[in-house]
Amino acid sequence: MAIHNYKLGVLGSETEHRKYKAYTLQNFRELPQMELLSEEAKFAMEVVGNVFPFKTNSYVVDELIDWDNVPADPIFTLTFPQREMLKPAHFDTMAAAIVSGASTDEIRKRADSIRAELNPHPAGQMECNVPELNGERLNGLQHKYGETVLFFPVRGQTCHAYCSFCFRWPQFVGVDELRFAMRETEQLAEYIRLHPEVTDVLITGGDPMVMKAKRLAGYVDALLNSDLKNLSTIRIGTKALSFWPYRFTTDNDSKELLSLFKKIVDSGKHLAIMAHFSHPRELQTEAAKEAIAKILETGAQIRTQSPLLSHINDSSEVWAQMWQEQVSLGCIPYYMFVARNTGAHHYFGVPLVKAHAIYKEAISSVSGVARTARGPVMSSNPGKIQVLGTNNEGPEKLLALQFLQARNPNWINNPFFAAYDDKALWIDELKPAFGADEFFFQKEQD
Ligand SMILES: *Cc1c(COP(=O)(O)O)cnc(C)c1O
Ligand code: SF4
């Protein structure tokens, strides 16, 4: 069957309103493209989709995924659950539950017990970083590094599609006590006023770009009207340029949204869109290019970041191409992250030594203007740790690391060393060099 019949989306028209349609566990079998997959493959998706969040949409399906290349296609892997994301024992217990016709309740219980074994809260996000105002915990804020406060607006805690690897997965699977979110914008403004070290607010999620422009304006206006002298930058973390670029072009309130961006810029603050791009394909549609151009016209800047992921973008050519195309479109490459040690980490994780090799090869093949991306970086409990490289000159083969951000600012930009280990995927799998018991920051943390 000619796959081209399935390409329902058409590139082009700038004014036509694009209708968003989500595909989830409940309705993914309705997709005509599913005829290309075996029943076994669809059943595997159902099994895995009961544990990890599963949502894709009409744009991703019609414009980004190359169905001729499925199942290897990187964007297919990005939003459709893959069998190997569950370890065999977990896969089998969930598969058995589904086959035996277990109740929704029983399936949910099984899913919860599997999830609990998958480190749902890496880097101590829940316990360590929630700040207080007048003795009250502000559950919608995280404040870990002095300059930047993270704000999780309650209506921004979902996304236009879900990345299969996402470390925020606990908040999409309906386990309410795992969510952190906050309603009170006034508290945010008050908190920033009382913390003069704060220069940046990062509005994040989920994806805050799922919010209507009016709702986002409510938060932004509260910040702008509070006359916060210390606040210089508003950042918005989003994957909408990849998952729903029409947010900035043809959605009913896209003009209003762009006016809000312009209003922030006109107020004298810097607006930084922290855009998540996993693969160059996401930059290549007319819709994405147009959305980027429209955002830049407002005076905002777009900085880009993504984790490095096995099966999606674990090649230096992919990163070099992605950075070059981003620069051509006027975006600024910012971070290459190491996949977090949560969820299906055994499937997506890339060893630190390999991650560094990919970064090194990619960065050395692009010009200086694209070398603004720093990586590979682990966002770990003590801070953002960058792998600087390997060293084999002394008696012991070493990995050099440094903090780019840290709980203690004195730790930043000082190299430290771990014993070389080409299998380690995360800082807690590395051993300090020179036979030390602990890394220097572990001593200071105790
Ligand atoms: C990455 C991160 C930030 C922002 O760090 P920058 O290096 O300024 O981009 C802020 N807070 C937390 C918790 C982070 O992980
Ligand atoms: S868009 Fe961001 S928050 Fe949403 S699923 Fe992907 S990585 Fe997670």
C-alpha cells in the first residue's frame, strides 16, 4: 500500500487554521498508519503505553514521522511507546494483565508498582528545591540555583504530545500526589521581590505553551506589573515548536500570544524561549520555520536544548546538523543534556563517555557561532555536571567533569575527576579518581 496516501497533512497555507487532534492509548488504533504495523507491535504499544504516558498528535503523525522508516524512525520513537522501554519482567506482567482482561483498576495498580521501581523523582526534585514564603511551601516553584526560579503554572502541566523518554512522566500519568504545580501568581512575584538574587523566571511544565494566551498573560502581567527591578529575563520552556508549531501561527489566539511576547520585550525584559528540539526533522517543516520567524519578530530569542537519546539522536551528525539548522533559522544552541536516570533509562540512556565523544565530534564540526551549546550535561541533585572529556596522561585513566550550575556556586567551573568508566550512564555510577571515597561535593553535602 502506498504510504503516501497517509500523508494527510499538507505543507503551505499560512492562514488556514490547523485542527489539533491527539492520539493516545484510547484511540491510536484509529490512525490509518497503524495498518503498517503488526498486531503484535500494536499490542506492545498498548502494554508500554499503560505504564508510560502516551500522546501524539496529528502534526507529529502527518508532518514529522517518516512512516516509510517506521519502526526505526526517530520521531516515531520520540512519541510512540516502544516495547524495549519496559524490561522484560515488567513487560510480561503488564501484558499478562491486559490479556487476562484485568480491570482498569488492576491495570493501574500494576502500572503504579512498575513506575515506583523506575525512579520517578530523579535529582530530589520534590524534596530539595521547593521554596517557602512566610513559612508556607510554594509547591509550584523550584528554586535551586540562585539566579533562576522555575515556575510550574497549574494549567501548563501537560504537552501537545509526550516524549517517550520524558523525566517529567510522573506528572502525566494521573498520580496526583506526584505533581507539583501552583496557582498563586502573586506569591511568585512576592517571592522574587524578596529574593534579589533572582534575575530569571523560567515558566515551565509540562509545556506552558499548551495554555491559552489569556491565561499566560495573567501570569506575565502579574510579573510585569509588580515592577520587579531584579527580574531581567523571562524564560519559557516549550516543545511546541516541535509538537505544535501552529501554536504560534494559526491557532485562534496565536496573534494574541505573539503580542504578549512583544509586550514582554517592550517592557525592557529579555524573553528567552527555551525550545526543546530532539532532531533536525523538527526544524524542517514550513510550519516550524514560520513559527520560529514569527517568534523572533517579536524581539524574543530562541535558545535550544535536548537530551541526547539512544534510538533518537545518538549521532554526532544529527547534532551538528541540528545546531547548524538552528543557527540558520536564528536560534541559539544552548544545552545538550544527558538522559536522566528515570523511566526507560536502560533504553534511552547513552554512556557518558560515548555522549562526550558525540558532543566533541559534533561541536568540532560546526563553526563557532553554533558552538554555544554546552554538553553533555547531567542535571543531577548537586548541580548541572558537564563531562569535559577523558585524560590518559597520568598513571590512571580519567574522566574530567565540571559543574555548570551547583547548589553551592563555589563548585562551578572547577574541573574534578572520576575514574574512567565507559559504561557509566550517570554521576552516581562514577567513582572518584585517585582512590578517593567521595567526590568533593559529597563531602560538603554531608
Ligand atoms: C537547568 C536549570 C536551571 C537553569 O539553568 P541555566 O544554566 O541558567 O539555564 C534552573 N533551575 C534548575 C532546577 C535547572 O535544572
Ligand atoms: S515536551 Fe517536555 S515535558 Fe512534555 S513530554 Fe516532552 S520532554 Fe516531557
